[in-house]
Amino acid sequence: MKQKVKNNVMLMLTALIWGSAFVAQSAGMAYIGPFTFNSLRCLLGALVLLPVIWILGRREKPVQGFHIDKKKEDKKTLWVGGICCGIALTVGSSLQQIGIVYTSAGKAGFLTALYILIVPLLGTFAGKRAGIKIWTGVGLAMLGIYFLCVKEGFSIVHGDLLIMISAFAFAVHILVIDYFAPKVDGVKMSCIQFLVCGILCTVPALLWERPGMGEILDAYAPLFYAGVLSCGVAYTMQVIAQKDAEPTVASLILSLESVFAALTSWLILHERRTPRELFGCGLVFLAIILAQLPEKSLRKEKSKETEQFETS
């Protein structure tokens, strides 16, 4: 019981850090460009995970006659997974960071969270059937987006559109992680993906933004928070907590990221929401929660399995 409470607290802190990171991302745009910010942020995240990998590696107990061979076998898969995740992360984070320049941090948090709905929808192309709750969630989310983003004349702000497209990229990122994570070390793959994302974002940063050292130093606080805390610390807490956590509970807690994004942007950046936007936020959050609730059939199967186990 204590372990479950500990895991839930860690997941809550993860959601808080990720949500409040939208404030750091928005604040960082006052000093440097989006590609520069993402490049330095991800490189910092990779750097922070290096000692974590070293510490976790020292705790592992090698299996005689097999441990070294297994490492060699997984090395290629680890790098392929890390590179694929890094590419997806580059697309998603770049679109998101550029979008934040043109929209508010709180709104960006809610729109980014739409990936939770998009993931099961993309899964239908892989033969995974989406239930009624998913389609209901999609309908609620679309209605919420209308109240949150669509202005007079049915126009959507440029930044909102970029954030919504980034949600698709993040959904692909999650599906790639879902494929590779069971086969490789999650923390190592995360370190590689941050490294890849940092390198890829460096190219457009040097070509188009050409940041000066003074500008980078001025953005040290947002960079530290988004890189060290959001990428490094929060991801590590998520990996540790989700090992023993119920997936549905974990995803519900992590979906609070959007709420924390709105709250922290209101407290720190003094962003205000109209009643119309608040209603839209509520509908989007309701859709996110609905998308993560288990199907009735799954609950029935679990209860039957429990009864069979108890009677045997």
C-alpha cells in the first residue's frame, strides 16, 4: 500500500513538472529561438540521465555466461529505438515550441494532451479497435478545441494549429516507445532520444537562429527547468513509478499535466482565461480522462480471472 502511494506521488510530481515546464518553455522564448531552446534542453536532459544510467548499471546483477551476449544483442535495437524516438520527439517538440511563441502556455498544455486521444485512434490502423469511449472522447475533444481555440469567423490561431499537429507527432512518439521499450533499457533509450533530438535541433538553430552566448546565458533558468527537471528528473521518476503502478491509474495521474500547465501559467505568467476557454479546457480534460478509462469488457474479464483464481 505504501509503495502504491509512493508511486502515485511520484507520478503526480512528474505531471506537475511536465505541466509547469510549459511556463519555462514560454519564458525561454523571450531570450532564444525555439530550435535553440529545444537543442540545449534535450542535450541537458541527456547529460542528466548519464549518471542515472551509471547508478542503475552498478545495481544490476550480471548473469554469468549470458549478460555480455545479451548486451551485444540489444545494442542495435537500443540505438534504432533511440534514434526513431529522437526523430519523433524532434518533430513534436519543435512544432510545440514554435507554437508556444504564438499561443499561451496553458492552452498549449491542454492541446498537447490530445495525444492521449490520438494514440488509440492511430492504433486502429494497426488493427486495434477503438471502443465507444474513444470516439466519445474524440467528439468531446473536438468540441473543447472549438471553444478553446476557434475565434470569430471560425479561425484558429496559428500557434494553436501547430500545437495540435505536434500532438500527432507526440502520439507517434508514444507508439514508437511502446514498441521498443519492452526490448531495451528505457532510461538508456531516453538518453539517446534526447541526444538525437538535441543534435537535430542544433542544425536549424545554427542556420536560422544563430544564438549568442549572452542570449543563452540569459535563458539559463527556463533551460535548466525544462532540461534538467522536465527531461531528466521527471522522466526518471516516471520510469521508476510506472514499474509497479496500475497503467490506468498512472495515465490518469499523468494527464493532470494539462491542468498543471493551466494553473502554473495563471500563477506565474498571469495568463487569463475567458469563460468560453475554461469551458473548452474542461471538455478537453474530460475527453482525456474518458479515453483512459478501461473498457467494461476488460473489467469483466479481469473480474472473471479473479474469481477463477480464488476458486482454484
